[in-house]
Amino acid sequence: MASLCDTLVRMSCVYKEGVMLSIAGNKKRTNVTLSADLLEQAKAFGINLSATFDKALGEAVKEKQRALFLEENQQAMDSCNAFTEKAGLFSQGRGVL
């Protein structure tokens, strides 16, 4: 069972690296449809639409990837938690936080 915990930690690292790689790709032109009033307000404030959309879309994709990762790895996390409940924490009784 300890190997499942190790696998979960490795999967978490791969997940984080994958998110960063997928968000930092090449730029591509696209069309979007916006509320005219909102667009005028954004322009009046000097808001960079491309940067704003890129950041917001990146956050939305990251959240979807996170949810998918948790769903796909729920069994491993449950197994790791069950092992910890049964065996206890390594630091338990050693005065280590």
C-alpha cells in the first residue's frame, strides 16, 4: 500500500508540470463575442483583452484539469488515506510536526 502513496505523489508532480506546460504555449488568433458595453468599458480602462482572456482561460483550464486529476486518482487517494489511518503517520509519537 505504501507504493500507492508514492505513486500518488509522483502523479501530483506530473500533474503540476503538465498544467504549466499546457498553459504556456504559443499564441493563436481567435474571435470572441463580447457585450458591447463591457468592451467599451474595458477599452476605457486600458485593459489588455488578450492578456486578460489568456489569464482567465488559463485559470479555467487549470481548474478543469485539477478536477479531472482528482476524479481519475480518487482510488489512489482513498487507498493512501486508508493506509495512513491504519498505519498512522511517520511522525506520530516522535514529536515532529
